[in-house]
Amino acid sequence: MLNNKLSICIALALGIASMPIFAKPAATVDHNTSVTPVAGTATVDGDISEWNISNGSPDFSANMCTAGSIGADGNCEGNGKVQLSTMYSRYDCATNTMYVMVLREGEYWPNKSASDAWVKIYDLGQSPQVDGNSSTFSWVSPNGVEGSTLIGYEASFTLAAGTYSDVQVHLNVDSNTSSTGKIDDTMSITVGENCSMPEEPTVPDSEEPTAPEPETGNPNVSCPAGTELMAKFEWNDGGYVFEKPEGNDSIVTIDGNEAGGSWTSTGGITHVILKGGTETNTAETDSANGGDFTKDSIPANGGGQTPDISNIQFCGLTACSYVYGVHDRGLNDSIIFKYSDATGFSQLGEVHNGADIEGLDISPDGVMYASAGDDTSNPGAIYTVDMVTGALDRLKVNDPLEIDGISFNPITGILNGWAQDVGLLTIDSDTGEVTLPTVGYNGEVEDISWSNDGSTLYFIDSEHGNNDPDAASDKGVKQTLRSYTPAGGISEAVCGIQGPEIEAIEVLQDNTLLVGYHENGNQMVKIVNPDTCEVTFDGGVDGTPYNDIEGL
């Protein structure tokens, strides 16, 4: 079973998160940000030289975050939510004109979409006060030269002095929403308050904004969109010292000095950011599990010298970036893939010919594991899977077992598996060694999944009667939902599930079951009530090239 976040992500990626069972509880924190624009004017012409975009400038108004997820402190809040752009503003008291400028942050690039660049004051209605089609709107390009590359926009509109409690400033950045908030959870603006103390605009040192500043020093580069900081190390006293995030100190190990070295990881690293002096370099990794780094990748400073490395950041995919799965091509060729609603399906690396991967799961610390059936030269093998390249690293072959499903208990962290005609196994996640059996059972079970509280293990029993499940057809076979608890053992039949053969099962946030079909076109999944087997959703993803999902 995937952890709660990844279970929710499966639902999001497959387009079923709008159902009531995925509703989140109402927020208990007021996330509104209050803004009082400085008195002043601007010319809306795409030239930002009149604006002050230095740190702490009076023109600064608000951070703009992924999906408008702003915390009470005005910073981005939530897993995977990052600052994509920044809002600046001024207010002309003489003409009651509001001026707004939005500029990108870091390495994110705005999309030139007039309908997605706007300012709305919901106190005054649903229509935007200004957008990309308005005459008082101008895109901003580097060095003031209009082109396909943008760094933001300028705009102005008439607004009477006063306080407005429901204001949203919006821009699409790298196909993500960058906003100051959401409807009913936005910022407030008070205009006219500073009219008695006008300030002359100052000229910034640079025409183009620098990257965001998560901590002291320059420049300020955060992890790319869709990733989050997994580990940061500072070079200090002759070694790399772990700084943050708390609890992640064992994910990455570094061997090297301020000039370069190597790193290894438990998995999931997609980008490495090196900083030296005032320069940085962000590079995609060739593997999620390790690589080399050198200061030579950092741009030279103003004096032409390459600075030594001062800190290193390791970035990994956010929980909801992708759903991972394994597709069975033919008898035993395994294709590991990932899916997101933004990019669709993509294959990870090469086809694993003859691997017969049947089970897939991700550990609580973010390492992907796989198990093999018996239609392979490595029966019952346990692998770790590189989440970037799809490469398999075999821990152990457990011949002659057919391990069709694996699941981490979210409470104990123990990895369990199910072997056909043997039963429930305990698997050492370090060595791949199995304990035979934890619970004996004679039957065909394609996958297993622990409940969110770690108390109940669910599985689907394909009942072949007295027939050999390997020799008999699975078409039309009765499928029975069963459960296992450490105290009560394996249950009698909970209920029966009708339809095509089920080969994948996951427990969702509310403990309903997401099940995956075998060879059923684009109708990949259904959701069932584990008490009654009532189907509450039946659907999938259009255009999927993978119609025999062995594990999610």
C-alpha cells in the first residue's frame, strides 16, 4: 500500500478526486494576506526600471504561490507549494489608480496567456479589473524587449480608496497557477492609506528579478516546480553538515570537499543545486540514487574565478507529482511507468524483458520496491527501483516463490508480500530475505494493501476451486475480497467483486479500495466499499498505453 499522500495522488491523477470521499476538512487558519500599496505611479509599458524590486523594497506586496496556497505568514504553504512569482504594487492617490506588477521567481517562466493573467477584486464582482486583453496591461520581457520569453506583466486599473477584503492576483507559470490566494481565501488590500506620504520610486540595481531567497545569501534558488527540498548541506569546518529539513538527515550521504565529490541517496533525488559565492547551478540527476558533483558546473564570478561550493541542495519529487505503476507486456516483460495529469504517461527506462514484475510499492522513506512472479529466471526476486531511470537493483532471488503483491505497513514500516499457494510473507527491506510464511494460505492473490491505520490487510482472492490457477483461465473467475488482521487472522469472504480480473489494490484516504483491472482497455480502476463491495466509481484514463497493470 502506498502511504496516504500517494494514495490521494492516485485519485488525483486518475481524475477522481472531485468525488466527496476525497473532500478535505475546512481550513482552520485564516490565510489572508493584508497588503497596503505604497503611494506612487508607474508607466505600464513593459519596462520595469522604475520599480524597486530589491529585497524589502516598499513596492513589494505579496508572494504568489502554486495554486494560491498562502499561509498566515504570507509564505507558500503545503506540500509541493512553491513561490512561482512575486506581486509588487503602487497606488496613485490623485487619480485613484492601482498599479500592479508580477514577476517570475527562480527558474520558473510565465505562460503568455492573456486570459490567465489578471487581477480580480471579488468585492466588486467576478469579472477581472484588468487582464491580458486590457489596454492598461503589458507583458514584461527580459531587458524590456518583447519576445516569446516573459518574466511577468504590468497592469493598472481605477480603484476607489478603501479596503477590499477579497482580492486575487493571478498568472500562469510553467503551466501552474501562481496566485496570491484562492476564492474566499485571498488577500485584502487597503488603498489610499499612504496618500499623505507619497514616496518617489527608486531605481533598482537590476532590471530582471533574482531567484527567491529562502535563506541568507544570494542568489536564492529553490527546488524546481514539482519537486521539494529533500536535504540541504552546508560546507563548514572541512565537511558537509546537514542543515534541513528536519528528519531527512539520513536520505543523502556526501563524500567530497568544497571542490566536488559524490553522493548517494536512499532514492527519489531528481535535481542537485550547487551554490558557490553568488552563483548557483541546478542539474537534473542521471539517477535517483547517486552521482557526482563538481564546482566546475557553477558559473564563474565577476572576477572570472570559479567559486568553491558553499552549500548543496538535493530535490525530489513532491508526493503528488506522479503515480507509478508496472505494466505487463505479454507474458513477463515489465514496463515501469509514471503518470501525471499534466504530462500523461511516460515510460521509465528500458523494458525489463522477462522480469515478470508483479508487485510494486513505495516505502515510508520514499524508496520504490518491486517483486517478481515465477515466469522469470529470477523467481520471487525483490528489487529496489530507481524512480528516475526505472533501473532495477536486485536484492535477493527467493526461488521458487511467485510474489504477486507487496505492501508496507504504514505504522510499523514492515514490508509484507504474498506468494501464490504459500501465503503472507515478511520481507527484509534491506536484504530482500523472506520469512516463510507469516500466514499460510492456498490461493491466488494478485495484490495486497494495508489499511491506513495498519490494522487490516486487504486482498482479492481469485477463486479457481480445485483447478491449478496457473493452468486455468482467469476469465470469469469469482473474485472475493478478504482481509487479514494480526489478531484475527484471515477472514471469511467479506464480499464478492464482479467484473474483469483485478490485479492491483490500494487503500485510499477514507479506507475505500482502489482496484486495478487486468486487460480492460482504458477503464483502469474502480473504487469499492470494503464492507459491501459496492462500486462507487468505475473509470480510468483515456489513451493509456498500459492496460495490464500489475501494481500501483
